[in-house]
Amino acid sequence: MIRRFTNQKRFSSNSASGNRGGFFGGGGSRTRNRPPKKMRGEYIDIAKFVKKASVDTVLMPTAIEHKFSDFGLCPQLQKNLETRKYLIPTPIQDQSIMHTMAGKDMIGLANTGTGKTAAFLLPLINKCFHDRSQNVLIVAPTRELAIQIEEEFKKFTPSLNLGSVVCVGGAPIYKQLNGLRRHPNFVIGTPGRLQDFNKRGLLPFSAFQNVVLDEIDRMLDMGFIDEIRKMLADMPKKRQSLFFSATMPPKIKELTKQFLIDPITVKVSSEGASENVDQDIVRFVGRQVKFDKLKDLLIKADLKKVLIFSETKRDVERLTEGLIRDGFKADSIHGDRKHNQRQKALAKFKEGEVQILVATDVAARGLDIKDITHVINFTVPQTYDDYIHRIGRTGRENKKGFALTFVETN
């Protein structure tokens, strides 16, 4: 068993060797007479990071009972789905859409990459098309996920005359205010910015008859429990509430008991990591050795599109700078980067302009980036749930992916 630790010691810039190469721009060896600083986290058995993918194993598929044409969606929405080649729903869509269209409160438990976004968007788009007085509030933990949800919304709604606005921190506020003034049916945002607009009197939560909390477990991990409680308390008692999450910790159970009415629970998640991901560890001793091992991996031809996770914003930036300095095409996303910088970095990674994206756990939830071949945990995640979400960025759409976790040995 190992404990999540952080190694924040830096190479000394005044070392006798005078070597200024490497990850942190300094030389010398690491001091070893001080114990590593302990961080918040849980004990994780490193054996959990080693598992062969079962992508070649014949698995019994989940039985799908419906086609999208069975749900009774409005004709134009059905046409939009057919244009996008949406014919057969995923399990979470298959099991949840009918309940949502029936007006039920629902708890959807599904791992990342299972089609949760369409599972809640489609029935709510249909609802608003038939009743223009309906308003939907969708709350997501990160600005990237909120933006991604709106992108999906726009793909589903050509010719439906339904509007949306994204309200997230770090983005130009005047565009969001202008969007709200148009009174869109769908408001999609992060808890902090939504609360900010609410306090200014610009976004009354009482105006929403429908609410979706997406990746709610992540929002609670980020400390948004009070904001979420206030939102729900300020909304009309007669409303439809949809909670989507990968896990069901006690705090979420408390929220469901307090704010949901006779909810339907749909669970299609598995207990372990993605079966399509080949998982292994990379052992190292010392920070410079660690960085050298990473570079040795990245020059291999099969590492075509790589997402690297590191724990802190500072280390993400230093790691990215080190990779760029050594000739790799890399970019980064973390909480200290401006909104447009994060969006540009994601766009370059999606389009293949950069091979490597280095990120904090801001990229671990909800983001759908196609064809990521490898996820590398440059630092061990705080929890095993965080690990599952990180490696869930690869091995999607029944393709085989690879996950490597760096583990320090004595």
C-alpha cells in the first residue's frame, strides 16, 4: 500500500554541478534526509494501477430496449439526431430518457464516456420545444465541461429556435450578460459564476422549472455543496431535477433525500476502471530520473495523443515548459490559465496541433476528446475515484487505450 504524497523539493540552482537542464531548470541531486510532505488523500494499492485491457474479450453487451425513434421526440429533433447518425442509444440514454420525458426526478449513475450529456439534453430539449415557458439550469463543475455541454446542445437544436448561454468564470462577462438578456431556455454554468449572477439579481433561480447537476460528485469534491444547496432551495418546489454522477457518496444521498421527489435511479456504471484501458506503472527514483523516463516514453511512436496529469497548477506549468524546451509539442490547462488560453489549448490538442496536453484534474471529468491514446499520471491521484476519471479519457468508443502511473520507489 502507498500513501498519496507530494514531492515538492526543487533541484537547487546553486548546485556544484551547475547543470541547469531538466524539468525544473536546475541541477544537482535531490535532498534525501527529509521525509516527503504528506497531502490530503487515501491509501491506494499500486496493484490497482496494473491491469490488462479486456478489449479483445467477448463481453455480453448491455441489452438496449429502444431506438431513438421510439422515444417520441419532436420531428425536427428526431431529424437532427438522424443527421448526426444517432440511431441507437447508449445504455444510460436507453434507460433514462423515457423517465425524464415522463417528468420524473432521476439519479443517473454512469461512468465517464457513457453518453450522459445526450441522456439529459434530448428529453429537456423536447420538453422546451413543446412548452416555451420551460427553463433549464444545467450546472457543471468546470468551464470546459459547461462549454462542451452547450456545444452538444447546439448540435441537437438546429431549426428548433431554442437558445442557450454559458455562464462560467474566467470568460468575458459581457457576452454572458448579453446572453442572459435574450432569455434563453437553457442556462449552463459553473456554481461560482451562477451564484455571482444570482446575487446581482441577474439570474433568479426561481425562474427554472428544471435543473441538471452534472458530475455532482466532482462539484462536491470541489467544495460547492453550499452553492448547490442554495440553488436548489431557491428553485420552485414543483420542478424536475436530474442528478448525474459516477459515484453516490453520502453527501449526494443527503441532497437527493432533501431535494428530489420519488426519484428513479438508473445505474449503468461499473465498479472498476475502463475495461478498454491497458494499465501499468512506471517506477522511478528521483525527480530528474522521473522526467527523463517521461521523455523516453513520449518519443515512442505509439504515444500519438497523450494527456498527462499532474497534481498542482505550478507543476503542470513547469512540466509543460520543460517538455516544450526539450522539443515536444505540448500545451497545458489548469485553473490559473485564462479562459481563452484553456480553450485554445484544448482546441490545439483536439486538432492534433500539439501531441501532449498537461493538466490538473480540471481535465479529468466529462471532457470528450477523441482518440487519446495514452493517459499518464505523472503524479499519483489523490483518490482511486480520481484515478478512474483520469484514465477514462482514453479507451473510449470501444478503442483500446493505455494508462501509465509514475510510482516512486526507494
